[in-house]
Amino acid sequence: MSNVIQVLEQMGRDASLQNNQAIEQLLTTTELDSKTSQAIINKDINTLEKQMCITPIIAHALHPAEEEENKDENKKVKNAVNA
């Protein structure tokens, strides 16, 4: 996995590695397996994640609803201001 990260890091650092031919040439000099190399060439993130055993982290957050008491108090304040 560290080889994949090193290759991706090098691709991000080196502006000359922005075309497919240069990427393919780089990948032939690495020790990456063919499936991983093909995923990089095709920019197939899902396959690359599977090859590297990476699962995306998904977090959910819930916001508590307002309490009923606050709604009643707000109505009383609005009525008092309007009166």
C-alpha cells in the first residue's frame, strides 16, 4: 500500500505526470500490480479503494428538535410585543 501512496504522491508533485503516457511510463517502473496500475490509469477511485482495502468514512449527525416549551414561550413573547 505504501508503494501506491508513494506513486500517487509523486503524481501530485510532478507536473510532467499529467498526461496518460507519462503516467503509464511511471507505472511501468513501479512494483504495483496490474489491477492497481490500471485503476490509476483509468482514474477509477472505487477500484483503487478496493485494491487498497480503504472504506470511506461516512458520519451522520442529528440536530435535536426544538423543545415544545420554547415554541410556546416564543408565541407568548410575540403576543406580548404585538399587544
